[in-house]
Amino acid sequence: MTAGPLSDRERIAWLRLSRTENVGPVTFEQLVTRFGSASAALAALPDLARRGGRIDPLTIPTQAQAEDEFAAGHKLGARLLAACEPEFPRHLAALDPPPPLIWALGQVNLLNRPSIAIVGARIASAAGQRFARGLAVDLGKAGHVVVSGLARGIDGAAHEGALSSGTIAVLGGGIDDIYPPEHADLHARIAAEGCIVSESRPGQRAQAKDFPRRNRIISGLSLGVVVVEAELKSGSLITARLAAEQGREVFAVPGSPLDPRAKGTNDLIRQGAALCEGVDDILRALEGVRSLEESEPPPYAAHPRDQAALDRAADRLRDRVEAMLSPTEVSRDELIRAVGEPAPVVLAALVELVLAGRAAISAEGMVSRR
């Protein structure tokens, strides 16, 4: 398929495929690329899983379940955006691979404006919250949308500072998952004046496994990520790492060595993050940074192949591919080099192993033995 608006039928197929057991962003992209559409990939799933060695049926959402999710989102006033569509955020679409679908509630046009993420400690100091709020105000005046995660502390302060100029809240649960409860009014204001984004289905409550995906979207939407306060094992540092891996700018606000909340940010600076004492540091660092605003979203272009020949080649390689995997993650490129066979064949065998539950692919494209 090529980039462009999806029909209602194909949008439901994208939703079903993206919610299928063991299908993450990488597997989704491989399946749509191989079969040309989500509908064709859905039809092929049972056989692919069986070929990979699966015995019990793969859990695939029914048409009715997908339609129920679609209706629930629309009842909230949200839109379901696919990564092949023009309105999908271009910076997010540039990830390898992007999330196939996101729910967006509010001012969807904000998703394609230049954005900076501000993240930090939940138990933040009063000074840290004041800095985040003021930085968000200044970024808004400079024409940037502020992205954060609607958590307590730094996130909430950043959203408050950017409400009048534009802010995006990325949630781990569904777009209607208000957490913490005291942010109910802030959630409502962002839904009305800003935009709320989630990869999860409406009504879903956030679990620990959802936050790495949320953090990947926060950094993926942004030209850069500013960490205001963070302890050494903070989730904000995961967002900073993802931003660096995505080629985004990473900024850290320095703090007192006597405050544990400054250890993470000071360590980021030690590792090469740009020091941030105010909006001018960010604007200087972004001078000359190529914006993706005119980039096209990924086309998920089909590569027509002889499916029978690809199946035979995958049968021949499947055991070798599995033997190359270990609990230690490696990139897809490393796996392909190790197997020493054409990438489409190695990836076809890998997808079968993933669907069978014998291998795993992270959202960042790292592969391992399950």
C-alpha cells in the first residue's frame, strides 16, 4: 500500500493487526510491507504462526472488538491516526518503525508543529516545577509546542506553562485514563485546548509495561527533550536515552550535587547532553537542525515477492535464525549479518518465530530469544 488516508474497512484491519498478540511496531511493518495491506496480513497470520511452531491459536481481535474500540474513541471525540496518513505526526512517523496507530483527542494540528518535550521527577522540588513552568511559557512564545506525560511534578508544571500556547500530553493508558486523579482538570483543559495522545485503547488503565512505549512517543514527537530533575534510575532518563537513539537533541538542567533529583540530570550533562539554563540554550542548539515538517510519512510500500518462494526460504532458515538468538538483545541488522542471508528472508523467518512466541522484537527493533 502507499501513503494516504485509509478506508474505514482498512482502518479497522490496521486496528485488529496492531492489537494482535505478539504484533509490535516492527512485526506490524514487516507484515504490511510483505502482504501489501493489513487485511491481507490478517488473513495470513494463522498460517505464519503455525509455520513458526505455534500450537495454540494466535489471539486476534475480532471485527466486532475492533469496531467497539473505534466507536469508544469516537464517542470521546478522539481520532485514530495511522502512520501512513498525512495527519500522522511527521516526527513520529520518522521513527524506525513508528507506532502503527495513535489515538488523538483535541487539537490534532498541534501534532505537526515543532515540539520540545519537558520531563522530570514526579516528586519535584518547588524550584524545579517553577523552572519547568517558566521554560514552557518561553518555548510557547518562541513557537514551540510542549510535550510531556501528564505525571505529577515536572510534567504537570510543563503542561500548565504551555496551555495557552500549545501542549501535548502522551499517556500510557487510554486517552481517558486520568492519572494522577488530581490532574482531572488539567486533562480536561488539554483535551480542549491542546492534544492528548495514546497508543493504548480507550478505557485502558496504564500498566508498568506501557510507560516505555509512552516515553518513546514523547521523544518521537519532539525535536528535543529537556530533563529538569531526575534521580539516577528515573524514567525520565529512559526518555532521554530514547531521544538520543532517535537523533533528537537532549538537554539537562543542572542542579545541586546535594540533591538526589539532580544526579540524573548532572550525569546526562557528564555524558554529553546540552546544558539548559533557559530557552536560549534550546533555541541555539536547534539552529540548523533539519525539521521533518516537509517529510512524507512512511509509505508501508508493498514489495511484491513470490510468497511461495519466500515461504520455502523461511522454512530453510528458521532454525538458523532461532539459533542466532539469545536472551541478550541485538539489532535486526546484526541478526541479518550473522545469518548471512538476504534481509527479506531472515525477517520473514523472524516474524514467524515472533508470532509463534519463540522470539521477541522490541519497539526499537531489538531482537532476542523469548
